[in-house]
Amino acid sequence: MREIDVAKIKDAVRELCLKANFELRKDVLMAIKSALKKEANKRSRGILKSIIENARLAKKKRLAICQDTGMVLVNLDIGQDVILVGGDLKKAVNEGVRQAYYKGCLRKSVVDDPFLRKNTNTNTPCITSIDIVEGDKVKIDVSPKGFGSENKSEIRMFRPTASIGEIKNFISEVVKKAGPDACPPLVLGIGIGGTFETAAALAKKALLRPIDKANPKKHIRKLEKEIAKEINALGIGPMGLGGEITVLGVNILEAPTHIAALPVAVNVSCHVTRSAGTIL
Amino acid sequence: MKIVSIKTPLSKDAVKDLNAGDEIYLSGTIYTARDAAHKKLEDLIKRGKRVPLNLKDAVIYYAGPTPPPPRRVIGSCGPTTSSRMDPFTPVLIELGMRGMIGKGARSVEVKKAIKKHGCVYFLATGGIGALLSTKVKSAKAILFKDLGPEAIYKLEVKDFPLIVGIDSKGKDLYEKAKRKK
């Protein structure tokens, strides 16, 4: 057994929130740079260049890459040989978020109730997702998600006999409906299988995979490539003003499901797809 | 397409020659307002109260900035999705608002009001709020301060880079982009 103080988790969450909001993910930045090489449209090139310049400035000056510093999702994979000491885990995680958003001058975008809508002024509560895994480590992934793109996400429960074509059409429709609002070029996190809520959770988790890292499963990898190709052919382009690149990456996570079902969830993410992780 | 510099307040005359797709640099005073502030303004108007903001020839920026880090006037401040403000927009146009800054397409009703009153809708690039913050010279929360990031801020901007999304004739750049494809 290994003891870990929740204060260490709090500190890690705080630093990861800051890193994710100030430093654009390397894989995302690389994908934008490679999009610039493919893009011919002058205006779209200008937009991609300003995205690259923005990332440089944000990192250097420790400014939020985007003013929508999001609602924070904290994923914790906790080894079953770990004993957490020093207090309440979820409180520690939320305190880490609060400290980061205060210290980093990040926007507080969380309201206490969907109807009463009073800003909590701390950007908490965050969403905490906990899994118990083998080992004696704690893996922490923090993703602050902006809602311009979050608002465009969708889920559909397909028939189990639905064709790949129907699923692809659904995903294309989601991207078309998102249009310029979701700040393309996008990263798509897609969850397929499981139950209604596991598909959505998988879609969000899929965004954590670096977009330049190939999917280990051959049939899924093929599907990801086909979806990316079809969506880029839509010509929506950077900020929806036309162009070659509409998606920077398509990441799928799949799971076993029921004989009657084929749930598909699409979590739309903008060109400022953020996350940062560490292992304690 | 031409690139021009314009200054607020924006008269009808100042925007009549702008065309969808033009790239412009905007300088002068603009006001931020997003969902909650729009709702509050609408409530005041519905109750027949005075709107505590002079909207005549004004430009509203759909944005909620991050707080200013030390020695900066404002934090990151890019545009939010404009369509969420669509239901509130025609009435603000009736009250004299000339320009709007945001991202994404607008409703048919908003387009009609823009055309009828000779207004203009500008697009700012989303997700580059750090870069756009360098164009803001001063920022002050002036209304609905209890809303925190959703308060109305008075911003002084210099050469804020924008694209004309919908011009005073009602021409829509997104429609053009769709047709070109």
C-alpha cells in the first residue's frame, strides 16, 4: 500500500489547470501548423496564423489561450493500492481548481444552479470522474472545456443494425450544425457503445488522446480517418469561413454495448482543445 | 475586399459602404454584453425602465473577458457565440445600436433588423482571446457588476481586427462562404 496526501492531488490539479489554460497542447498546435501548410485560402491562412500567434503569446505572458476557460473536468485513475490521506478527495480537487482560477486570473464561468444561475465565483464545482485501477499510482487528467463547442455536442441511440454510413452522416450533421459557432478547426471526441451516459463520457475522454497518436485498433483507426476525410470535404474551414481543414483530429473510444443498441456520442471541441495530465 | 480603419461611435453613414467580407480595424469605445446582461437589458425594456446605456450608434461586443492579470488592463477577451443573443438583438437595434461583434451566424430576424436600420455585424476570430487582449487599451465594468464576467464592460480598443459578417445591406459572409464551396 502507498499513502498519498490529497493535498498533493490539490496542488497537481491547480498546476494542471494553469498549464492547460496557458499552453496549447503540443499535438493540437502541431496539427494547426500542418493545417496552415495545406490551406490555400488567404483568409483561412490568416486565421490559422493568428491562432498560432495567440498560442505563442498566451504561453509567454501566461494569459488564457481563450477567455472561455471552461468548466473543468478532472479525471482521476486511482490505483487500488493507494490509501488517500489528509482529508476529502473531492474537496481537495475542487480547491485545486479554485486556486488555479483565482491565481491564474482565469474566468469563473460556473453557476450554482441551471435555473437560478448565480455565479459561484470560484469556477467550482468541477466535474470529477473517478476510476479505480490496478497499481499504486494516481493518474490525473484535467480538461477545461469551453462551451461554444460543448453546446454543439450530440448523442444518438442508433439501431444495432445501423450502417457505418448512417453513423458517419450523423457525425457530419453534428459538425455542419456546429458550423462557425464551435470555433473550427475542431477536434471530435466520439464515444461509441456502452449505455446512454457511457457513450457521452467516452466521447469526452476520447479528447484526451493526443491527436497525432494513432488509435491502437485497426477498424476504429480506419473509421477515424474516413470521418476526418469526409468532414474536411465539407469545406467549413477555420472559423467557418471556408477552407480545407475543418477537423484537426477525430478520436474514437468504443465500449461493449447491448444487443439492442449502438449509442454514438459526439463531443465537439474547438481549436483550443485543452488538457494536461500527470501521474503521482 | 478592402481593409479599412473605422472609429466608434458608428453612424449609419460610417457603415453604409462596408461590405460583407471586408476586413476592418475598429478603434474607440465598445461595450461587452453576453447572455445574462442581454436578459437584464430586456427586462428593463419590458418593464418600461430607462436603459442605463446609451445605445445610439454604439457597438456591443459579445464577450466575457478573463480578469486582468497584474499590469494588464484586461485578460483574454475573444468573442462568444452570437446566436444566443439573437432573441434580444432586434429590440437593441431599435434603440439605436449600430454594431455587434461576435462569432457565428445570426437569425433571419436579426438580419432583417440589420438591413432595416443600416447596422453591421462584425466577426472576431474565436479562440484567440490572448492576442485580441493586446488591442484593448482600457476596460471598466460599468453595469450589472454583480454578474462578474458577464457584467457590461466599457472597453477602449485600438485597431481591433474584425471581418464584416453581415453588412448594412443584409449580405451575409457565411452565406457567401457556403455558396463558394
